[in-house]
Amino acid sequence: MIEIIIYGAVSSAIYAMLAVGFTLIFGVARVLNLSHGAFYALGAYFTYTYNGLLGIPLLVAAVLAVATVAALGVAMERVMVRPLRYSALAVLMITLAMSLLIEQVLLLTFGSETQNVQSLVSDKVTMFGVDIGGQRLLALGVGVVLISGLWLFIQRTRLGNAILAVSQDAEGAQYMGINVNRVFGGVMGMSAALAAAAGVLAAPFSKVEPAMGLLPMTKAFSIVILGGLGSIRGSLLAAAVLGFSETLVGYLVSSSLTELVSLVVILLVLILRPAGLFGKHVAF
Amino acid sequence: MPRPTRWWFLAVVLAVLGTVPYWLDNSYMVGVLILAYLYGVFASSWDFMSGQTGRENFGHALFVGGGAYTAAFLNVKYGMSPWWSLPAGGVVAVVLGLVIGLPTLRLRGPYFALATLAAATILQRLTIILWEQTGGEEGISDLMPLVSSPVAFYYLALGFVLVAAAVLVLLARSPWGLLLRSIRGDEAAAQAAGVNITLHKIGALLVSAFFAGMGGAFYAHYQLQVGPTMFSITVSITVVIMSYVGGIGSVYGAVGGAFVLTLMAEALRKVGEFRLLFYTLVLIAILFFLPRGLIAPLWRRLRNGGSAP
């Protein structure tokens, strides 16, 4: 029972980090970023490169990896996405192309075998009579801190309010003197950083391979659909729903069926309540 | 004033392709052409739905793989004749299309794109998880070939792509195709004009799924084995890229795109592992420099005798 709660909370935290970034860039810039999973993979791979190959201390390597991916996100928005903004279809295609490009570059650089990323915390912690890997608890803790930080940033700071304004009405925000393009770039950076952080934290207890981001990204899809596209609150709740129901299904039914949960969630939500839990209306 | 269509150009292309087994004494290259034709079926069926209605299907492999696994089940497990696989694969793909299309296509927004991508990814995982039925990573092998001689197979594949493309092009040019393109142009306006857009989008998806499922079954009986990669995002995306190279919405362009890309990737075979990278770079170049694609605009220009379309 305790195990279900803790493991469920850990996967919820990882999913939440992925889904919040995904829904943020969609809500603000109306960009459906299909390279989100690639950012997740890049976080793990940069940590591996900095720490495993260059010998930088693990904590520094992890932070550097997140920063690198954030910079990549900003650059991608500026160079690849912005010129194609005239067409939603072209934007969708270019983010897909970038995700494939990243995956292929990872494949050619590191090969298809799985890499080992060290745990930041290698001890086991015994809580309520259950052994939990320290890295999982760290993932949970960092996830909570990062997402609360993002929430405070958006609600309490001027820049955060600018982001909110753009998400409500980009044109109106521009009339108020907000540099919309810079907001887009910044949000892309934050969203990429969150995905990379999820990748860094999950890397020690998941398979680090070039295509590792695809399945978590499909989970993020189902979360944002359940939560309502563009709603951060909704994504948080939905991440918890998916994280816990996957863990429950894994424990009670069969671990092989966990993958089906997200697909069932997508189909059910779209049939019963397409706007999601917190979406005001169906997106677009 | 449009000049007369230059049908002789099409006739030359068909004559060249129709005589390949007689002058190309290279069974390997004939095999590559067969693959190009099958991808032509996949790409043109993708373009029929996504190109006409503007709804991007990122999980076409769902239908291809569904058709292929149906063929494998019927043929290997139940010992049915390979010829049953083609219609059965198409029907299974139609059912999959209904499951994905009914909930997502009545909505606006990116739900259809997300759901198709997710469904194909998850089915690929399921083929590995349910390995007792599906053979896991190894897949199912020892399918029977549709016909035994390679030359006959070549003509069968050529005939298949020609018939599929002809049906899809005719449908796209029919009043129904016009109606579908009106959805792409302005969904709200089409709806206001009394078009039941959901019904027609789902109809287009089912036609697309049917051909892709048949193509998948055909592919299975050509490769003589199926595996989880049939559901992979690589297949889905390759098909999308071929349609983009062909020129979205033209349907026949997708066949040309499949042909050109397969042959180009084959020419770069020495760098085989770079194939998807190459496709991706082609896609990025097309998005930035040739948003209308390559094949369809070129074809119109040739057909109309040099004047721009």
C-alpha cells in the first residue's frame, strides 16, 4: 500500500514535469512541441556526457545538462519554429523533424545500446517499512520544488504575468508592450528545461537510449488531454491520476498493462469530456 | 488557357516501370522497387486523409502494422490462404480507424494527431508485451508469399499501387474530395454550409485505413515476416515525409515521393544507418524551401508543357 503511494507519487512527479512543460508551451505559444520527448532524452544524455565522459561532478553535470537543453530549446524556437509560425501544420512538422533529428544524432553518437547514468543519491531510504531508492525520492522532491517554483514565478512576478497575458491573448499582450517573441523563446526554454530535468532525474532508473523520450511523451499527451490542453493545474492533477493509476494497475493487475492505461485515458477523455478536467473549452 | 495535357509523359513512365523485369537483371533492385510501390500505397492513402482534410495522422503505422499482423495471424496461426489477408487486413485497419477516429475527429485541435501518434507507439509496445501471441521482438515469421515468382510479385505490386492510387486520386477529384478539401480550407465555413464534417473526416480516415491495412498485409506477405517495427514511428513518419516531398493533397504526388525517396535512400545505402536522418533533413528542407512539395508541382509543370500550374 505504502509502496503504491510512494512509487505512484514518484512517477506522478516525473510525468508532471514533462506534462507541465508541454502544456505551457502549447498554452502560451500554441506550439504543439513534438520534440518534448527528445528534450527529455537530451537531459539524460548530456548528463551522461558531462559526467561519464568528461568527468564533471555529477551534480554540476546535471545542472549543466538542464541549462544546455534550455539553451537548445530557445535556439530551436528562434531558428526553426518562428519562421514557420504562419502555419500550425508546419510548426507541428518541424518539431517532429527536430525530434527525429535529435534522436538520430544521439543514435549515431552513442549507438543504440543503453547507457548508465549514475544516481545522484545512491542510498536506499526506508520509509514506513518500505525500501525506496534515494534517486526516486530525489526525483519526487525536485519535481515538487521545480513545479512550485514555476507556479510562483508565473503567478507572482512581472515576467510571469507577461507569460499569462500572452497565453490569454498574444495580440493584446503585444499592444501592451510585451515582446511576444521573447516570451515564446523564454517559455520554450523553460519547457525544455523541465523536460530535461525530468530526464536527468529519471535516467538512473530508466533505460537511457536514443528513443527513450517517445513513450514518456505519449504519457505527457494523455496527461495534457486529461488535464485540458494549456492548463497547468489540470496537468498536475492529471499527472497524479495517471501516475497513480499506472502504479495501481501495475500492482493489482499486471505490470504489462500499464502502457495501456494512457491510451485508454486518451480515448475515454476524448469521448466523455474532450475539454479535459480543467480546460474551459476544447483547444483551438 | 491551359495547354493540352501531355499524357505521353505518363505513358513513358508506365512503359519504363512496366518492363523493368525485362531489362533490369538485378533481383535486389526489383525488390527495392516493390518496396517503393508498397510505400507508395501507404503514402497515397495517408495523403488521401491528411492531405485532403488537413488532419495530420502521425500514426499511419497503426493501420500498416494492423494489416500486417492480421495477415500473419490468419496465415500462420490459422493457415488461411494469403489472399484472404488483403481484405482482412483492410477491415482490421478500418476497425482501428473507427476506434481512433470516432472520439478524436469530432473535435477540433490537435487531438487526432496526438491520439494517432500515441496509439501507434502503444500498440508497438503491446506487440512486445503480449509476446506469447505476437512473438515479441522477433515477430511472426514463415508467412506464405502471395505469389512465388519475383517477376509476378513485381507486377502484382505495380498493379496494386496503380489501382490504389487511381482509386484514391479519383475519389480526391470527385465531389466528395472537394468536400473534404473544404474541411481543410475552413472547417467552420464547411459546417455552416451544411456539411457533416465529422462524418466525412471519419469516412476519409476509413478509406485511408483500408488501403494502408491492405498495403500492410501485402507487405507482410512480401517480407514473409512481421515485427513490432511495423508499428514504429519510423514507418509513420517516413510515410508523412514521402507525402510532403510529393506535395500534400495531390495523392499521386505521394506515390512519386515514395518512389523518389526509396530510390534515393537506396542510392545512399552505404550510409544505411543514416537513412532516417536523411529523410529528416529532406523534411526540414522541404518545410523551409518547398512548402508545396517537389513531385506534384514538377508533374503539373511537365504535364502542362512548361507553364506554371
